[in-house]
Amino acid sequence: MKLNTNYLGLNLTSPIVPSASPLSENIDTIRAMEDYGAGAVVMYSLFEEQIEHESHELDHYLSLGTDSFAEGLSYFPEMDTYKTGPDRYLEQIRLAREAVDIPIIASLNGASPGGWTNHARLMEQAGASAIELNLYHIPADINVSGEQIEKRYLAVVNLVREAVNIPVAVKLSPYFSATAHFANELCKVGASGLVLFNRFYQPDLDIYRLEVTPRLQLSSPADLRLPLRWIAMLYGRVPADLALTSGVRTYEDVIKGLMAGASVVMVASELLRNGPSRIQDMLDAMDLWLEDYQYDSVEQMQGSMSQIHVADPEAFERANYMKVLKSWRDDPMGASI
């Protein structure tokens, strides 16, 4: 009971939640993550482009040649008999739901209203306990304003929220001009949780082949600072549960996230590096820490070091900028940076 937490109205046995990653593509791995103490599992993402591409591709091959001969119409079975990307994803949710007792959170990755409402409904029917909307969009069009992007996002969240009866969380990037205001607007249109933050995967340049190459780089401990800061500033100010993701490697990182105000702390890179058993390692160390520092529960320490509770609230804002720079002079090795 000491490690229990509540996220999106779900009572979880632990605050560590594996975030969307290839780990959830395997049912045995999902079982292992539950066995090692995961409070819930976020499924790998179903991408908007994947839905559109596979739908168009399948339609192309089903109609190929049917205009040549009348009997061509009977070449292929009906669409319902085919298993496209979304169908495989829904089947994985069903299998995971049957295999484990912890909540399974579906993940939708996109940025336009499109057919998200239909897929959200199907995810709910397949057994998802909640849906995480991963609003991943690079606003590269110089004719599209930040306000237009935000309106598009709000429309997506509102449509999905109205389509399902399960909670909806929103996974955000840190690149909004007014993050706190937008976070509150998302709550107004029905977001029950906010996941901070999504990391945009940056392309690299191959100077020998003259190609732009995709390159996946797992998170590092330094990535923890940004979501930690914003969760501490949003805790108690927006009516949503907060989830920290990115840069989580140790039990200390989990504790920091909870103290800042997170209901759960999500982890993927550490599990990809070292396997699902790292969940149990972190939970065991947390349990000892809670005992040593006389905390009876996760709830007791949640938000205890958020901006509204610390002695120096300005430490999270610009007023602390000069102190940070001075800390480098005080410690030439940069240990305090």
C-alpha cells in the first residue's frame, strides 16, 4: 500500500509506468513488467501516418484490376477480413488486457482530428483503461501560427474525449509559447492527465552519403530537468494528474518526480537498456528510502517540493537564473549545474 498511487482515476499498485516503447509489442514482456511491479503499461503508439498509409495501400491493392473485368470485383474478400496496422494494435490491447491485471493505456500519436475518434472508441472496446494522446507535430509551416496549432490540438483532445468514456491524457512537447496556459486549456476540453514531455527525435546529417538520417537516441539523466521543473510549477494549478517522462534512470529520479508533483513517473530508455527487472530494483530502493525518511506513502510526499510548497518558489523561475550561473563560479567542476 505504501507505493500505491492514483493516476487518471486508476488505482495503481506503484508509481512506475513503462511509457510507450517497443517493449509493449510483446505480451510476455508486458507480463514481466507487471511481475516486476509496473503500476500500468502504456502501449506502443499507433501513428496517424500508419493508419492513413496502410488504409490507402490496402485500398489500392483491393481495387487494382477491378475496373478491367466485371468478375474482378470478386478477386478479394471484403475489407473487414483484413488485418491492417490498427487491427493488429487493437488485438494487442485485447491480448494484453487478458494477460495482466494492471491497466493498459493505449497511445495515439498524431496532430489532426481525422479518424481519431473512431480509433479511440475501438481502443476502449478492446479493453484500454485510458488513452494517451501523443500530440507530435513539427510546426514548420511559416503560415501557421502558434495559436492555430493550439486550436488544432484542443480540437483533437475535445473530439476524442467526447467519443470515449475512459480517461484521456495528453503527452506534450515543451515547445509551447505559454505552456502553463495551454496546459490549463487542455484540461478545459477534457484532458484528465498531462504527460511531460515528449522528446522530438532529431534527424542527423550523413556528410559522406549526403543523406538525412533518422537516429534514435535514448534519453539521458540531463533530460529529467525540464519535465521536473514544469511539473513542479503546474502541480496544484491545473486540474489534471501529471506524469513525468524522459531521463528517468534511478529510484532517486522517481522520487524527484513524485516530490515535484507527478502522480506517476514513466520510464522507457532505462528498461530498453537494462530490461524490465529495473522496475523492481527501483521500487525496492524506493521502499527503503520511504522507510528511512519516515514516509508512510507515495501520496504523502507527492508535490511536497512543488512550487507552491517549497520555501523558495522563485527557484523554478527566472529569478534563479543568476544563482545557477553563480554556482558555476562556486564550483569550477560544474557539479552543481
